[in-house]
Amino acid sequence: MATTRPTIVLLVSAVLAASAQAPAPHSGPELLVKTFLGQSSLVGASDFAKLSPRIVSAKDHDGKKHQYSGVDLRDLLDQLGVPKGDAICGKEITDYVIAEAADGYCVVFSLTELDSQFGNTEVLIANKADGQPLSENEGPLRLVVPGDKRQARWIRMLKTLSVVRAQ
């Protein structure tokens, strides 16, 4: 009996140690969103699930047409309370969004160009291409801007969105 107790204690200790080192389950892509009011939000799969799914067909850098699926950037901004429509007036007319990739590459969108009452530029936060999750060098999230003539604002490995007010 004396030899079984240390064995059980050792076995329980090993199981506890293994479970403590097990990685947390992957909950899907996450995006950090910062606002000029100093607020930061980590937007995850449950937040994206609250938004209407969108699919756009667009030519990528490779010149081939792909079906991208995800959510509309403006819909995400709406969910976070970023001004839109008639609320974009006065100082808000200078608000813009900086989208940043994991490698530091950044692009800018004005709130007016994203709003249907102004420019109505379509920007998709995509998590799939042709029905498949984005590859490691593209995702897990990327921006797709089908109306742009060049794909320079199609950020791969999207990491952060910052809503900023020009001074």
C-alpha cells in the first residue's frame, strides 16, 4: 500500500502538469480595435458571428478572381459605436481608420469613404478565400477592397484597427 500512494500522487501530479501546459482551445481569429477615445477592444469569433456574413468576388494580386467571405468593416465599426451617417459631421468628418498588419504594413480609410451616405467604399474583413480558411501568409484575417484599382490596401495578416481623429 505504501508503494501505491506515491505512484498515485506521481500520476495525479503528472496529469495536472500536462493539463496546465495544454494550450488553450483556439477560438478563431482576433482583431485589436482601438479608438481615439482611448478604448481598446479585442474582437473575436463571437463578435464576428454577430455580424452579417458577406461574400465578395474580386481579383487578387495573382490576377485570378476569388470568392472572399467575412464581414463588412463598416458593420464592425457600427457594432463598436463608431460614428456613421448624420453623426459624421464637424470634427468627425476627419476621423479615419488605420489598418495594420502583423508585419507593420499600414493603410488608411476615412470614415466618410466607408459610409453609405458619403463614399460607400466596400471593405471586407475576410477570413476565407474560395471557401477555405486563409493561408498562414494571408490570414487569419485580411482586408479585401474590391473597388480599389490596385490591391495596395488589401492588408494580409490584419492585426489592428485604430480609429483616429485628425488634429
